[in-house]
Amino acid sequence: MLLVDQIGSSHVHSTDDPETARPSNSKITTTLGLVVHAAADGVALGAAASTSQTSVQLIVFVAIMLHKAPAAFGLVSFLMHAGLERNRIRKHLLVFALAAPVMSMVTYLGLSKSSKEALSEVNATGVAMLFSAGTFLYVATVHVLPEVGGVGHSHKPDPAGGRGLSRLEVAALVLGCLIPLVLSIGHQH
């Protein structure tokens, strides 16, 4: 089977391995997904930096740094396995690496003192942190949980009839999402 790498290279790959015969747009989709995730990390970091609470800043920074290296390793491993040239991999990695710092600076500047005065009705820092947390929950529920449940991430019906999540697992997921809401009732800063 012949594959043409459509990410700017006219290099033709010959392979009979269906695992490496991924569509070329999966390389862009994977990079784009991780860039969006890194940008959401940047929003959280910028929002944390705009607060005066150093403990929040430190926690967010450490959390982001702990998973950034494995995410970069996974991206490079996937792109190498998909047969992308090293120079193209470096470009994908550069975009991924810049997403969090750039969004962090944009968020920090957006939540600066003058912007906070304009947004006095809304806790802009909290909204930015919630946005970042929401992207994490979206990825966890849409991409990770189906993989754990044995269904896999596909928009096509599963011919093998994968079982998906049980009712108990769905109930636990919903309960876990509602616990922070219940805990925040009556809590003021």
C-alpha cells in the first residue's frame, strides 16, 4: 500500500502495516488536539499568575510541568511512528511547545489590573481557570473514558458491539462532576 504524506512533503511511503498506514490528516489532528490542550494549560497558568496567591500559582505551574514532558514525548513518538520527517516533527513540536507560554501571556495580559476593573462584575480569573478545567474534563470524558470502557474513540458504529460505560460508571462520573458544585454552595471568598 502506498501513502503520500500530505503535510508538505512529496515523500512516498510504502507500507503493508495497517498500524502505520494512518491517514495523513491524523498527524495534523493529533498535533492540533495537543496544541489546543497546551493552550488551555496556558490559560490556567496565565489566570493563576494574575492572582496574588502564590500557592495557586505554584500548584498550577507544577501540574502543567509534570505532564508537559510526557505529552511532548507522546506527540513525537506518534509522529515518528506515523513516518513524518524529523524537520516536520520539530515544527509540530515547536508549535506545541509555544502554545502554553503564548496563551499564558495573552491570558495574563487579558486579566491584568485594568482588565480586571472592566470585568469587576465577573471573576475573570475563575472563569479562565474553569475554561481550562472544562477542556480537561471534555478530553477525559470524550476521548479517554471511551478507550477505558473498551469502545475506543470513533464516530462509526462498532461492529463488535463494544459495551461502553456501565450505568454505575456513568452515575459515578455524573456524581463526580456534581460534587464540586455541591461543595461550592454557600462558599464565598
